[in-house]
Amino acid sequence: MPTAQFLVAAAHSRDFPTDQGGEVAFAGRSNVGKSSALNALLQRKKLARTSSTPGRTQQIIFYGLGEGEQRVVDLPGYGYAKVPAAVKEQWGRLLEGYLHDRESLAGLVLIMDVRRPMRDFDRQLLEWADYFDLPLHVLLTKADKAKKNEARRTLEFLRADLASRFPEVSVQLFSALKGTGVEEAREKLGEWLGL
Ligand code: GDP
């Protein structure tokens, strides 16, 4: 994976980098482990800021890979059920606009906690990916926190369940802490970005 560098944090589509080349966007509920997954995949200790950083929730953050026209994108996620309706609405508009318009978007990576998969946020993303015809790859993260056979069972259940409804969805186990699944996820990114 080429070195990643911060490009821009955009709250509006007018601030997005030029829509050319290829990019892969990461989504997940806050605190699910998205920043940790990005950092593990991009071999950077502190590239992605954690979602506790104030003001970050409403921004789409773009990172450039190497010298080329490839990017990795950190999509805003909201956390728990009690998000004010106005925030959800703004989040929805920004995200939906991005997914709808972005020509260079090659695929989505959805991060879920292996112990608590398929929350409302995750279902919404899956529906959007399906609607916009975008391939989506699920990282079931914090696999180190689950019992091995339980993590396996969740993986197999979701693979079967999602495959029947969303043919362009793939699923794997992941742990940013232990490095589990890092190579498998990088392969997917490489495939989508032509690296
Ligand atoms: P984000 O809000 O989705 O970006 O989540 P973070 O990456 O900031 O992670 C949230 C919390 O989960 C932090 O305390 C991380 O240390 C922890 N965490 C993230 N990934 C893993 C993992 O794979 N295993 C374990 N055990 N903890 C993790």
C-alpha cells in the first residue's frame, strides 16, 4: 500500500478533491474502530483521527495514496441511537450526495463490530451501496474481543445472509489490534484501486 497523506476535510461537496482516479471510502458507526482500521491498513500510527475529535463528525476526509490519483476516504459516522434529527439529516445529505455523485468511488468498506453487527447505520449503508451499485466490503472488526468460534459464526452467518440480498458484498474478520485480516483487506483495496 503506498504512503497515505492527508488531503482535505470537506463539509461540502465543493471542497472535495477533483473527481478523477479512484477512491475507496470507509464508513462505520462512531467508536466502531474505523480510525484504527484505517491506520492499520495504511500503516500509519496516527493518520486517521478518532471520531472523538470535535467537529469531525460532519466531514468527509480525503487521503491521497502515494503520488497517484488514488485516495482513501473517511466518511463521517454517527454513534448511538440518540442523534438529533437535524444531524442525521445533514449526515444523510452529505453522504448520499457523495455516494450519488462521486465518479471515482470504486467501493465502500463498512466497519462493524463483530460483537454487534448490522445496526441501523450499517443497514442504511448497505441499502445505499445497493441502490448506487457500489461494491461493499465488510470488516468485522475487534475480532480479538470475540471468542474465536463466535467470530466465525458471525462471519458465516453474515456472508450467507448478505450474499442472498447484496451480491456485491463481501465480508471478513478484522482486528486492528492483532493485525488479523489486514492483508485480506489490503488485497480488496488494491483490487478496487488498481494498485
Ligand atoms: P472510530 O470512532 O470508529 O474511529 O474508532 P477508533 O478507531 O477510535 O476505536 C474506538 C476504540 O476501539 C478505541 O479505544 C480503540 O483502541 C478500540 N479498537 C479499535 N479497533 C480495535 C480492535 O481491532 N481490537 C480492539 N480490542 N480494540 C479496538
